Amino acid sequence: MDANGWLGLIEPATLHATAPRSPDRPAWTRLTVAALETARMTGALTGREVAARMAHLCRALARYGAPEAYDPALRPDRVARACLDVTGMTAAQAAATPWRLRAADVAVMRDLRRVRNVVAPAVALADRIEDTGTRRELAAWRAVLPRLP
């Protein structure tokens, strides 16, 4: 199955998992997580795409209690760490990467945007993170995010 096929399964499952009065939230959550992990393992979705979607799912489920209660893969520390691990750079490196709104910097802006897209949902989980090292990294990214394209 290609990326669109997987997303055709993942997106409706996510909607059911995060719906305000979903009686089958645990089942929909497990389906969403399994589909995301399978799509990543088969190469249909990138690690960055899956990490960001897991972080968004974790954040949305936090409204209804501990996300890891629905699936152990949604432990906020684990999800945030997965996002940070696929960025390809540190917050300091991102902050030090020069760019301007000009055609010559389009590739740099795209790279930084990809980093931003995976780091921003992890930063949104910062209040649920227990590991102090991960918290420090997220705090550094929180400071850098407004300066990224």
C-alpha cells in the first residue's frame, strides 16, 4: 500500500480515536498506532511523518487522560524523543543556520520547515515529559521555533 492508502486508514482512525465522546477510543487508538508503525516499517511514510503524527495524537489524547493508557507507544517521553531523534540537527544548529526569504535559500528553508514540523508537536508535549534531558532539549527548541521558517 502507498502513502495515500495508509493515510486513508490513519486519518479516519485518528478522528475516531480523538473524538470527544468516542466509546471505542482505545481500539481506534491502537489501530491508529499500528497503522502508523506499519506504514513507517513498509516505507510508505517517513519516520518524520510518523513521529509528528504520533506526537499530535499523543497531545490530542491527553485531553482524555494519559495517552499511554490507550497504547504504550504513546508515552509522551517516548513520542517526544522520537521526534527529536529524527530532526537531523540540534536546536543550536537550527538557530545557527542562516536563511533569508530569497530564492537562493529555498532548500535551506525547506529543511528547516521539515525540522519545525516534527519538533513543534514534540514541544507541545513538554509539560508531560518526565526525562530532564528531553525537557532541556524541548526548552531549547521552544526558544528556536519562532525563528524558523
